[in-house]
Amino acid sequence: MVMPINPLILLVDDEENLRRTLAMILKRQGYDVHTAATVKEARERLETSRYDLTFLDLKLPDANGLTLLPELRSRFPAMPVVILTAHDKLDAAIEAVRQGARDYLLKPIDPPVIIQRVKDVLAESTPTNRIANQHSVLKGILNELRTDPKPKPPQSDKPKI
């Protein structure tokens, strides 16, 4: 697994315009961004990459975003999750924070606010995330070493004395 130089952010939202706009805003700030429109797609992304931050919409076509939150907390305890929600879903966002989300942002997003929020959240969590990421990478290397057979030393044709 190659560690990204820039923080890697996963943006899970079913609104295509919001995904594009927010991804563009974050990329201009130097972040790497992956997007997903559904919980299923988010799970697929989470299998192949390790994220420094996840934005999670509550209303997704295949499930409520809150159904993914416990899984994120369990599998990636060091990764902060920020809930994206509309004004009428504020109670759900507050409940998400109680369940382990780091913060919530109200839609429509305000670029300066979201940029500052991302900086703040990553500044708080970056050392922990880096340690968790390094731990995960080392664990994977150790597992590979355990499953790879040790190379046998070359056999010599000379008789032993």
C-alpha cells in the first residue's frame, strides 16, 4: 500500500453536483479526493484505500448514512467522519455525532467554512491517523512475510566433510 502524500478524503453523497463541487474545492486546497454516490460504492472504496477523512451524507439511495457510521468507527477508529446534512436533518446529524462522527456540516456548503473545518479536523487527527495507517501497512507486510515461503539456501554439489 502506498501512503498518499496529500491527505486522502472520501466524499460520500448522492448529489452529483455537490460531489463535484466539494471535490473541486478540496482538490484546489491540495487534498486528494475520492467520491462515492452510495453506501455500496463507499464500502468498495474503503476496501482499496485508506482515508484520512470521510464526509458522509445521511440520505443515500441505498441506505441511510448512519448505517455506515458504526462500520466506519469499528474498522477505522482513527479516521474522522464529518456528516453532511440538510437543515431539516439536523437532529440526525447530532445523533451521528453522538455515535462517533467528528462533526457535521449543513448543506448547502460554504467553501471557506468547509476548508477551515477540514483543516481543523485533519490537524486534530493527523498524527493518530498516520500511526494507524503505518500500523496497517506494517501489519500487511508482516502478513505477507508469514504467508511467503522462506527462500531455501542454494544447495551445493560438494559433499560435506
